[in-house]
Amino acid sequence: MSTALLVEGLRKCYGAVVAVDDVGFDVAEGEIFGLIGPNGSGKTTTAECAQALRRPDSGRVRVFGVDPHEQRGAVRRLIGSQLQESTLPDRITVGEAVHLFASLAPDPVDEPGLIAEWGLSAKRGAAFSSLSGGQRQRLFVALALVSRPRLVFLDEMTTGLDPAARREAWRLIERVRADGATIVLVTHFMDEVERLCDRVAVLVNGRIVEVDTPAGLIERRGGGSVVRLSAPAALDTGGLRALPGVADVTCHDGVIEVRGSARSVTALGHWLVVRGYGDTGLRVSQGSLEDAYLSLVAAAREES
Ligand SMILES: Nc1ncnc2c1ncn2[C@@H]1O[C@H](COP(=O)(O)OP(=O)(O)OP(=O)(O)O)[C@@H](O)[C@H]1O
Ligand SMILES: [Mg+2]
């Protein structure tokens, strides 16, 4: 599988503000790659430098092997882009905007089909200024896809969309990927990351602190599984700590909490049974991606 996007040693400052510092990652063709991180952590700057919309102070970007700053025209034809901050002239209609973008593309998608997919058929003749926030957002995503891009950047694609529209957007994005596109998705929604992203990079203060699959992040950073049980008086918590996959054991108010990988749950169950602790009211829950993300961000902020 070839590399759709390569970013190496990217650095971008705005005056004294270091927005992005030594950021590097690669995105394989056909992958959905997430960029997540707190407000102001450099996600949009990274995405815009990768698209040659901003010139980095240093670092290397390659889009399908091509330097987008050197061969702007060629690379622009490969990229579809929904920006976090976009606008259109007030009086342009939905149909005209899609037609305008389609007329610039060598092999555009079917215009009415695209408008229908993004739930805008009833607004085809409506002026941009009359659209609601969510309708504008859907139009911008549709415009990013009109040229059948091979690499799509979506910066907060579903911000402002209602729950049904969000799910529909996910389904459509999965289809765009199934048709062969590579997608870079900037988002604050962890359910979106879990549903769509093959891998995700976490940015904190302009630096990447982790790149992993969503499941890998949960496993390693979210504590994975959490087992709670009522503590029999004689139970040896040191023995629990030594079990395979166990990351942490805490005990308060007679309740023991064991955090660890999925493996720790089976090891713990076995350990309890062979010691005759049958009735401990054991409950298992799964750490969420949001837990993992928050703990990762907190740890990175403490270190910096
Ligand atoms: N045009 C600009 N001029 C000056 N500073 C900027 C500019 N754009 C971004 N910054 C600063 O660069 C840093 C990174 O901003 P960026 O927009 O890349 O963050 P982000 O991760 O996309 O945030 P958000 O989640 O809020 O969209 C921030 O400190 C921001 O204030
Ligand atoms: Mg942003």
C-alpha cells in the first residue's frame, strides 16, 4: 500500500506562538487518519500545512510522493478540503456552488446525487446566507468531495450537525473511503474517531504525543478494562498487582478496582476462583476512548 500523505519534522510559528513543533506522521492510501487534541493544539495548522494552504517554517510534506508547495496545481487536483473556517458569497445558491466546484474538476461526481446525499436537495436553490449552520457544514463537506479527491481533509466535519445527520455523514465518509479515497479527519468527537478512524494522532501543545489505533489507545492509555469487586478481608492485593495485564490496583471503602488489559480480566477471574473467592460481586467495565484521550492529554501537559 502506498503512502498518501507523509509529514516530517513540521514546524510552524505565528509570531512568538509555536503552533506546531516537530510533527511527523504518515497516512497510508485508503486509511482514515484522525487528528485529535485540545483547542489550539495545532490540528488545523498541521492539516493546512499538509495541504500547502500554509507554508511551514520547516519540515517536509509529501502528497502521493509530491511536494505540495513545489507542485501546487498538481497536488490541489488530488485534494478535497473542508476547512474549519469557510465561507461563500452570500447570494450563491447550493446548486450554483456545487456546479462551480464541479466545473473546475476533470471528473466530477454527479451534482444532483451529491446534493441529495448530503441532504440538501430541498435547499438546491437557496442562497448560502439563508442556510442553517448544519446545512452550511454539509455543503462544505459536499464541495470537498465533488472532484473525487484521492486525499480528503475534513476539519471538524460534523460540528453543528444534528445526530441523524452526523451518522449519515459517517456512512457517506465510509463510502468515500470504500471508493478508494484517503481521509484525514480532524475532530473533537471520540465516537467519531472510534467509528471511522483506523489510526489517530493526539496533538498536545503543537506536538504529537501518541499515534495508535483507537483500540490501542484505549488498551494502553484508558486502563482498558476496569474490574470492581468487593474486597474479601484476606485478599492479597500485591498478588493482584503481579497478574499479567494488570496496570493498577486501588482499594477504598472495601472496593477493589483493578485496571488493565483485556487479558487482566481473565487472569483475575482465574486467580479469584482458585483461591476460593467465588462471591465478590465482580463487575467489569470498559475504559472509553475519551478516558484514554483525557489521561493522555493530562500526562502530556504535566510533562511539558
Ligand atoms: N492565523 C493565526 N495567527 C496567529 N496565531 C494563530 C493563527 N492560527 C492559529 N494560531 C495559533 O496557533 C495555535 C494552533 O492553532 P490551530 O488552529 O492549529 O489549533 P487547533 O488544534 O486546530 O484548535 P481547535 O481545536 O480550536 O480548532 C493556537 O495557539 C492558535 O492561537
Ligand atoms: Mg482547528
